[in-house]
Amino acid sequence: MKKIFYISAIALYTFTAVSCGEKRKSKNYNEKTNVDDMSLEFIKSATEAGLTEISAGKVAQTKSSNAKVVEFAKMMITDHTKSGQELAKIANAKYAPVPNDLLPEHQMKLDSISKLPGPAFDKAYMQMMVMDHEKAVKLYYDIADSKIEAVRGYANKNLPILRTHLEEAKNINASLK
């Protein structure tokens, strides 16, 4: 009987010690995240922007007949999918929730331009890409000195890519009638 008591006590102590020593938070996101408010807002905004670029790119791939627009759309899907996955890993490690859906205003804008025919769609899509990437460059530039190393590194790595997207979007937009 004493053996069972001692074994139970040791098991209880071991379980308690392991549980108390665990520094990681549960992934239910009910606890405070491991990022500051500025970084949390960045993660949310950058994820939403990326989801918008991917969705708009998919529409452009099927809707546009302009080779430059279609190629740009493919680049948006590829680059923003890759950066979105990278940001999701950071968010997960920092216990920061990320959105899974487009914001209603982004969805309405996308629905609106999707109804346009041929060249009108191309022009509206490329104008949207210019505006979205101007906002994204500012967002990434503003967070580039974040206190959170992973967020800062992500922003600094992806900022040049976004600047390239912006320049390419401006060039294509200027070439459209």
C-alpha cells in the first residue's frame, strides 16, 4: 500500500512540476499574445492584404486576356502565398491570431472589379494593385523597427519584394489604355 502511495505521490509531483514549468501558452488565443499591439496590428493587416492580393490575382488570372496582367497576377499569388505562410508561422509562434477571410470592403471591391469587361477590368485591377501596394509598402516600412525580432525580420525581408510589386504594378498600369 505504501508503494502505491509513494508512486502516486511521485507521479503527482512530476506532473505538477512539468505543468508549472511549461512557459508556452495554450493556443486558444484567450491569453495575451507574445507581441506588442503594433506588431499584432501589423500581422493582422499584412495577412489581410496578402489574402486580398491572392484572391484578386486568382480573379485576374481567369478574367484578363492581357499577358502582362496575367503574369503579374501569377506573381501576386506565388509571392503573397509564400509570404503569408511565413507570416502565419511567426503569428503561430507568437500566439497571435490571424484572419482567414477577406475584409468585407476588400471583397466588395473585388466583386465590383470582377464585373468589368476585358480592358476595363485590367485597368481597375492594376489600379487596385498600385493602391494596395502603396499601402503595404508603408505598412511594412513602419513596422521595420519593431521590438519583435521575428516581425522586424519578416518586414525587412519582404519590403523589397513589395516595392518591386509596386513598381511593376505602376509600369503595367501606365501601359494600359
